[in-house]
Amino acid sequence: MVRDICRDVILLSQKSAPATADDLGTAQDLIDTLDANRDRCVGMAANMIGSAKRIIVFDDNGKTAVMLNPEIINAVGPYETEEGCLSLTGVRKTRRWQKIKVKYQTLDFKDRIKTYSGWTAQIIQHETDHLSGIII
């Protein structure tokens, strides 16, 4: 189901709790909401639809990817950039990493570790910041 985008800075500033099997409906809602906002969005975290759970979805080179409980475990190549967010107005400066290694779980809770670089890495960093209550 497509959900409204949360703009409540208090909710967005809270750290998200680990995702469990009970949160798979939220993951689907997040996918649906991202799909409905594709013209202006490339990634979303669950708190952006009002659920403080550790779930992100993002465009991975044209394919929608879902990560449960993602954690960036390594990062190299810092750089400065500007980003916007559906939950916020305007664009803000932020620091990102060119290449990251992420530990996460799939929708069937299988553990994975994968390395991302460039634009996809930037999207994942933005969304995992949301899970930590970090607002750009």
C-alpha cells in the first residue's frame, strides 16, 4: 500500500528498531511507496512512511532492492555532496563515501554482505542515516 511521506522531524530523528518477520508488510508498503514516487525519489527508509524499523528500499541500477537491518561495515573514499529528501524541503550538504560494504538481511532473513560504489552507495548511505535518526 502506498503510504504518506512522513515529515515529522521528531519521528525522523529517532533511531529505528530492528526489523522482524512481523515487519514484512512494512517492507512491501515501502516498495509500493517508492514505486509511486519514482519520478522524484530513488530510495526510502521505513521511518519515511511512519515506521521506525530498520528497513530500506532503493533503486539498484534499475532494480528495486530491499535491505532489512542494514549496517555499513566499511567505507572508503570520502567526498562532499548535496542531497535532497522527500521528507525535507530543499537540498543540504553532506559527507558520503565512494565505496561501502553493507551487512544486511534479505526479505527471507538470510544474512548478506555486499559492496556498493558510486550513486548506489550514496543512496544506501542516505537511507541508513535515516535509520539512525540522522537527518541531512
